[in-house]
Amino acid sequence: MLLSPLRAECRQLWRLRGLLAVLTRREIAARVAGSAGGLLWVWLPPLLTVAAYYLVFDLVFGMRLGAAAPTARVGTYLIVGMLAWMAFADAVQRGMGSLLEAGGMLQKNPLPAGLFPARAVLASGAVFAPLMLALIPLYAGVHHFRPGVWALLPLLALQGVLALLAGYLLAILAAALRDVLQLVAVLLSLGCSCRRCCFRSSCFRPAGAGCCG
């Protein structure tokens, strides 16, 4: 029963895919409007975060994981999850605020409300997708081209769908209650800090074994 409105919304977005593509391009252009650096300023924050993880965990402290981990280096291990989470959080937050930002346009034009969360999520995906896809050649050789490396592609697609659904639902809630924006922003920032709880304990060295070297 719940799937029927969802299928109808997807069919409507597909029919309006040309308009959606135009809106997505305008969304990306608006982010870099008036900036000499262009997309560099959009990519710079995640790239600096990646560099900081690698520098601090792998080079400065030389931290290492246990034998059960897929890689020995802590920074390299965390970068994959951190980039994925940053992409998801950015897409959800932008999708969540999309209906509020498009309030004037929706009042003047009878456009489907789903266009605006979809536009925000697609624009966010266009920014983060090159960074995520760059992980495949970087990690494929290290992990000997195992299936887990290539699973990144369908996982990215699934993450985009989940971000769109979450962003659309939260956009409706935010339009009714602005406090949703602040609450979700706090939860997403906490989620990044709580990633350590999601790792298997066998991935880490036992207490007293040392983490460097």
C-alpha cells in the first residue's frame, strides 16, 4: 500500500527527467556562482578531511588495525566510511531543506514537490560521486581486485536512493516544523562520530598490543 505512492512519484520524476536534469545543473551552478575556484571549493572540504585522516592516523601516529581488518592502516580504513557518510549526510541535509528553499517557486508553479528533494540529492551526488569513484582504482590494487571493491558501485546507487527517500520525508517534516532541520543536523554529526561502534572488535588490536608500528 505504501509502495503505490512511491511508484507513482518515481514515474512522475522519470517523466520530468529533462526538467530534473536542468534543475540539477542549476543547483550545482548556484553553489559555485561568483567563485573563481568553481567546483574546487565544493571538493576542497572532503579532500582536506581525507588528507587530515591520512596524515594524522597513518603518517603522524602510524596507527594500525588488527589482523582481521581488511587493511592495516587506520586512516585508509576510515576514509572509505567517512567519505560515504559525508556524501549521505550532505544529500540528506540538502534534500531536507529543499522544499523550504523552493517555497516561492512552488507557490507560483504547479510543480511536483518531489522534484526539489531529487534535485538536491542528485546535485550532491554529482559532487561526491567523483570522489567516491576515485576510491575504486586507489583501493582495487591494494585489495587485489576483490568483489568488495566493485560492490562500491551498487552500494553508491543504493545510498543515493536511501538519501532521496530520507531527504524527501524529512523535507515534508521540516516544512511543518523547522526544528527538524537542527535535530537532523545534530544526529548526522553524531553519526559520523559513532562510526567506531559499527566496526567489529576483531578489526582492532587487543588492549596492550599497541596500535602503532
